[in-house]
Amino acid sequence: MQEDPELREATDRIIKAIEEAYGFVPVVNQVLSERPDMFVPSAEFSQAVLDRKDGAIPRKERFLCAVSAAAAVGGEYCLKVQIKHAKEAGATKDEVLESIMIGSYMSMTRSQSYALRAYADAFGIEYK
């Protein structure tokens, strides 16, 4: 596949900015950066939803949402990065913990939803 030099330059610039911001480059970014045609749009989307300065959701709350979502999906490495960002945006220890617990609860109720439906079906328990 022919690589677009402008996309490669943008990729290198974004990777450098990520390393400066995080102190490292997450594996997802390292691997995806091998395909600038996929990496650049992904990085731009991340910037648009998480790191914008003018969003309707304040920055701190945006990162707390990310912490909650990462907890819900079991994103070990995402959690570390999003907790760091939330703290930098002014989140307290209690706010981060509550966000983790909200995400954990949502994940738990999802599995309960499937498991308890299977249980009810197996034992003839009616539900709406």
C-alpha cells in the first residue's frame, strides 16, 4: 500500500505529542500508527471527543465519563491514562472512585441482564 507522506508527517507529529503528554505512547497508538490512513482519523476523533477545550461537557466530567466507560469495558490501560487525565483536569479521588464504581455497576448489570434472562428461561420464570 502506498503511504501518503502528509499522513505520515501528521502521524509522527501526533505520536510525538502523545509521548510528550503521557510520557509514553500507548500500544494501541504504536501499532495503529503503522497505518497513518487509519491512525490520523482515529487520533482526530479522540481529540474531538475527549480533549477539546470547548465541549458542552466540561473537561473534568468528560474524563470522568471516560474513566467510567473504561471501567465498564475492563480497559486496564485506558483506565490508567483516563484517571491521569481526570486528575489533571481537577477530579478528586472520590470523583474518580465514584466514576469507576458507576462503570463497574453498569458492566455488572449488563452481565446480570443476560444471565438472569437465561436463568428465568431455564426455570420457566416469566418476565416482561
